[in-house]
Amino acid sequence: MLLSGFESILLPTARDMPTPSSINSSVTVFASTVTDNATVRNASLLINGEIGHKQTVRPSRLHIDSFGFPGPVPWDWIRPSVRDMYTMNGQIAVQPFFFNSDAPDSGAVAPIWTDEQIDGMLEVARSRNLSSGQLSGYDDSSSLFFFEAFDRYPIRGKSILVIGSQTPWVEAICIAAEAGSITTVDFNPPVVSHPRIKSISIDQLDATDDVYDVIVSFSSIEHDGLGRYGDPMNPTGDLQRMKKLQGLVKPEGLFYLGVPVGNDTLAFNGHRVYGPLRMPKLIEGWKHLDTVGGKLEDLFAQYQNGGFIQPILILHYVP
């Protein structure tokens, strides 16, 4: 159940926590030193009870619910009852993987996608010769999986919504696959002037009733609710996001989803790995048509102890 107000904080009670003055000096968490940053700011606000829920007139089409404050927050500061929510009552193993450098106070700026960068990636995507140049920031299997996914389920002429791109490699593959239109959306949308790509913020998306033939997301959903990027803390943020995406795709639309797959693991606050426990919950409400990169059951067994692969799941939305 989602708690409200100060009682919704994920930290233990204030008497169990260091005082704000001691927090502001230096705290070592998972062998990472946190000093005078967004984590400290959030912890101080939480202890003083200064953060509460924000109400919006119109529910967001993509934002997830917040437990009252943004991340990053170290695992050791989270209430045991809420840790159970993150781990499905202790069924999912937790590994330390704490990030703080991506918090809003770190001075992050919007990425700039130049026409030259996009056209270079597009050339590689059209040739499918990955030795001729870098396409994604991941290993080559990521690009190869998308090539095969779009071969099996073509996107030619379709309207595409891409979720959470840091670089335009997925967009370049969509252009190469002859997508009709491409819109990329992010909390921190890229600056782009390429004629084939439109860039919008989540707030701009919320202001429309647009729906799309296809949604594409790679290495994004698994971060939702963990607070790594200064986003809202929420144990079911990934599951909520998947539900909200159903309102952005047309009836009978497709969703090409890339997330870490292996044995269930929470690498907090870096990412989740989806296995036989959480994957069914993640794709609930979608019809699973296919997976490019291997059978899910085999991948669950093959990748253990936090290891993973990111196949492409092809999901079908039938309201």
C-alpha cells in the first residue's frame, strides 16, 4: 500500500538515522563516499519531514507515482518494510550497485544529437556492418537483436515512440527499418534537429493525447523507481511504467522491450534483472509474442548471480 506524507519515507525513523549534521559530513555507502550532494539533501529533507506528495491536475501519462521524494537514496537507509516491497518479500537477491553521480545536482545537461552523429549511425544501421563503426554503447548483440526484431515484425511506415535514449542508436535503426515517424521522449530530452527525429519531454507528452503504432525501449524500464537518476523512489515503479505505456500505444500496437534478463536480482540502485519471479509481473497486460536473443526460460537459468543479457521482447497490446 502506498503511504502518504512523512510516513511514506523509505528511511527508518529519524531517531535511528544519523543527524543531518553528521550526514552532511561524509557517509560511506557500498564503498561509495557520498558528500554534499543530492543524497545528503534528500536525507536531510526526509528527516525534517519537508517532502510530501505532489498533486497534479491531470495524471501523467508516463510519470510513475512517488513515495514522496526523489532518489538517490542508499539501500541501508530504506525502511525494512519497503525493502521487502523492492525484493518481493525477500525473494529477490540484492546486490550493491549504488550510483549517485547522475543525480540532478550533479550538473547533468541535455545531450546534443548532431545530424552528423545520427547520419553516421544510420549508415552503420543500413549496412548492418557493425565493424564499420560504433552503433550502440552496448555490445553488438543489442543492435543485432533489433535488426532481427524489426525483420520479424516490420515497423515500416509506423509511428514510433522511443523511451529513454541516451544516444540515437535505436532511432537510427528505426530510420533504417523505414519507420514512418520517430518521437523520442525522456526526462532530460536530447537536443536534436534531424528531420526524422522529434524530441520531447515527458511533460510535453503529458500535454497531448497522442498514441503510437509502436513503442521501443532499451535499458530504461529496469531503472524506474530506483532513484538512480534523481527519479521518484517507488518499489513498483517499473511495473507502473509498463501499465502506463499501454495508454500510449494504439490498440493492436507493438512494444519492443529490452531489459536485463537472468535470475531475479536487484542491483540497487543501478538496475533490476528480470527472472521467473518479476518478469511475469513486468509484462502483465501485454501479450508476449516473441523474444529475440533466446527463450526466456533458458536465459533465466543461464544467467545467474546478477549476470544478464538484454534480449528484445516483442509484446502486443490488445485492450
